[in-house]
Amino acid sequence: MDERRDRIAGFDSMRLVMVILVIKLHAAMTYMMFVPQWWYVIDGESSFAMALLVVFLDSFPMSTLFFLAGYFAPPSLSKRGASKFLRDKFMRIGLPWIIGVALVAPFFAYASYIKFDIGPVTASSFIKDWFFGPFYQQGHYWFLGLLFLFLTAYAALCKEPPSRGKANASAALPIAALWLVSVLSYYLAVYFIKPAEEWVNIGYVLYFQHARVVGYAGFFALGVYAWRRGWFTRDGWIPNPVSWGFGGVLSSILLLYWKFFAAPGISAGANAILDALLYNSVMILMTFFLTGLFIRTGGVHQHAVKILEPHSYSIYWLHQIVLMPFAYFIKPFDINIWIKWAACNLFTVFACFFLSAYFLKRAPLLRRIF
């Protein structure tokens, strides 16, 4: 990024850690109990603890990434102007999204297709009848499509170059507003439409979980607001990691207890309310716990982390391409699944780093993207 003076010490480490947590989430799904049938690689053994880990990690890393993207959008727009900003975001986010959806996602969809033992199919027939049909998905690239939409909308709505106002010491009201809107939209989506885990496909362009999309938009908007109000600066508001962390741990325990132990004995309406309350509480509390933690520590200073930080975006874009084949390769081995899970994480991170450092960031066109 060019806006180095606008970056908060620790936020690059924070973004990298969120990407690594996403990898841990996707790796854990291969070994979790109650794994959905469509998941790309399913091991012969499963673990209840992995299911707990999946539910926990499925709550806050993406919201944190949307928040960080919103926080750094205003200085980028102010520096470049709307036209150059949008060109840059298309090159950096829009184009990788299109490439991922068009060239990579069909392979993930086919991996889901063969799980249902429907029968052999030609490549053209699969694309026509199944990929652009019941097996349509965007893999992990859905995040880029939604982020590009948020950035485009922000540039269109911002009529003048964004600037920072006087630091606002209080963050209670905007965060409470985000929580309330997120909970309400999540509840309405779950109770009146379909479960939170279901995905919505809009014209084969936007692909997202309907219960969470308003919350993600809210986190992006709150990131913009945070930058303009001088949050995380010397005179601005900084979350206390102790209090936010306590709330994050408590709400996470309650979420897991409800999800796995209490939900079966509760009515559908009560479950929808608890789902909305607990999920969004974990999402907000953990996001600001991590924000406060990384600001106060200045990031993670280990040498390996500093080497990986510039490659966090590339690692995110590549990770499923590396992770799923590796998980499939080690599937036949009689090894403890926690060791397999750890191996998947380590191999994916460092293989993606190698591909980023020695290919994506060196190839003439790709280095402009990644």
C-alpha cells in the first residue's frame, strides 16, 4: 500500500492473522463432525472439537477483514481520486475475483458434484447444466466480489475527497448501531427466508450468505467511519483488549453451547433470535478485541510473520487451490487428524507464500494485481 503513514502499526499483522484463521477454518472443515456433504474433501475420521473450532472461526475473521478494508478505503480514495481509485480496485480486487470465479470455482463445484454420486458428465455439460445451476458457487472468492461492490459503492457515494475530522473519543453509539442492525437483519433473514448457512446467488455475479451480508456491509462502513473519526490514532478511541476480549470469550462460549447443546430443545423462533444475538455479538466483540490487541502490541514481530505480511492477499487468493489437493493427498494416510490439520495449515501457508513471492509478485501482469 502507498498510504504507509495512514497505517496503524499492527494492522498488517492483523490482516495476515485473519487470513491464516480462514485457512484454519477451511482445513478444519475436512475433519469436523457434521461436515456438510458438499464439502470438497472429507476425511474418513471426524472430530467434535473440529466442529467447535469451525463454528468459532466462522464468526469473526471475515468481518474483521471487511472492517480493515473500510478503514483503509478513505485514505486511498483521497490520494488517488475516484477514477484512479476504481481502476486500482478493479485491477487489485475485481480482476482477481473474475479470474477466480471463472477459472477456479468450477473445479470446486465439481468437487462438490462428485460427492453426490450423480454420475459421469462431460465438462461442457457440467458447466452448462450443473455449475450454472444447482452447484453454482464462487469458492472463497465471494469475499472479493462483495468487497469490490462495497468499494465501488463507497467511491460513488463519496462526493468529495474524504478527510479526517476531529478525533471522536466515543465509539459506543456507532458500534451499538452496527450490532443492532446486524442482529435485526440476521434474525429477519433466518426466520423469514432460510438458514444462515445458505447462500444467495444474484445473477451469477454476487454470491453471499444472506444473513450476514448486511453485517459485512456495516463493518465496512464502520471502518470508513472509524478512519474519518480518527479511531486508533494517538488522540482517538482504542478498544481495551481486556474488556473486549472477556466479552468475546464469553459470547463465544455461549454461541458454542447454544449451537451444539441447547438448540435442539428450543423453538425455531427462539433459535433464530439466539443465532442472531450470539453470532453477531461474537463477530463484533472479537473484531474489536483483536483490533485493540494488535494496536497495543504493534503487531506480531516474529521475523517469519513480517516476511509473510506483504503476501497475505496472495495467500488468501491461492489458499483453497493449495489446501484442498493437499488434504486429498494425505487423506489415505493413517495419521491423527489433528496432525493432518496442522500439516494442511503449514503446507498451505508456506506453499502460497512461495507461489506469491516467486511467481505472482514477479510475473509482469500479475505483480500489478498481487
